[in-house]
Amino acid sequence: MKITLIRHATCLIEFENTRFLLDPIFYNKGTLSPANGGQLINNPLVDMETKDVDLSNIDAILLTHPHRDHFDEKIIEIYGENVKIICPSYFEETISNVGFNNILSIDDTIEFKDISIKLTNARHGIGEIESIMGKSFGFILDSSNEGKLYITGDTVWCDEVKTVLNDEKPEYILAFSGNAVLNGNKITMGKYDIEQILINSKDSIVLPIHLEAWNHCILKREELTNLSPRIKVLNNSESITLSNK
């Protein structure tokens, strides 16, 4: 498989000869108001760098949840209303209301081409902030050739994430980090949470994303780089090829 980080949580995932675009946001730098956390400057903090990445030909969009830093509604103008969107069934109506009409929703597990896609639970904060943030989910992509890729979605370290690691034993983990803070509350994984993933996944390669692109994400790449040889920190527009052979 090949994973290219575009920006924030937006990635091109090439898995089993299938091209998935994860949580697409194509906004120009500084065009959205800041979230209430971190430095109060407009979002996104950086422009997209896609000159060496072909995003024109995709098989499906993978959507963990429709917060504005994960779902840019204007992608309908780029990919059209018939682009395949794979998302949790909980968000199907929200996505449909934007105008998309080719939605493949997941309650548990689906088969897409030669890939098993399983929905996983996440917690977008603990306590009162979780009710404000709402539901969040992740995915397991699985095939005999590629192994298992765990996409955590927006979450903090919690029993739900630990259960996925214990039950699924993924070879690769795309960890939504950044230590995002909203109204003084942590809503995505920070350094401690990534350390817990390392402790609870024996040999998994961990790729932290969701970094340095949104104002409330206060964790820096340099804080994670030397945590473990199993950590692979990508820069924007950087790719990594992974093989379980």
C-alpha cells in the first residue's frame, strides 16, 4: 500500500489497487475562522501541496466524520454528485443533504472491491466536550495482500481504541493526532496517546497525521519523530510505501 499525506487528515490511500481519498478538505490557506483553541489564526494554516500528487482519479472518498476540518462540501464541485462516498451510516443523511447521491454507508463491515472495510468506534474527547463534538468513527481496511490498516479517526486514547488494537492487531495505524484542543478540552490524540498506541500494538507501524494544519492542533511533528523507530511522521505531500510481505 501507499499512503500520501496531503494535509491535516486528508490522505490518498492506495490499497489493493484502489485509490481512496480520506477526509478531503481543499480550502485555501487562511480562509476559515479559527477554532477556539491554540493560536487564534485563520485556518487552514498551510496551503495544499499537490503538484506531484494526482487526485483526479479516485475510486472512493473515505469519510470519518463531517466536521469542517475533515469534510469540504465544495468537493462536490470537483468530483461531482456521483462520486462514491464511504462513511458511517450515522452521517449518511448529512452527506446526502449536501447533494451527494452515491453513498455507501457502514454500520459494521462492508466489502468494497477486494477490501474489507470495518467501522470502528472513536471518542472525540472525554466528558462534557464529547457531547459537543458528537460522534466520531474510524475504519479498518483489510486484505490478504495488504494486511490491516487502522484509521483511528478523531479520537483520544480510550478503551475503544485499545479494543481495536487488541482485537484487530493492525500492521499499520494512521493515527489522528495533533493534540487538538477546543474550549480548553483535548479532543484528539497527543504525545501520551501515541505512546499508548505504541505500547498496545506490538509491531505496528504508526503514522501520526492531523498535525500543524489547523490552529487548535498544538502538537508538533518534531515531538513525535524520535518516540520510536515504528513512528513514521510524514510531511505534507510526502508518501510512504508499506508492505506486510
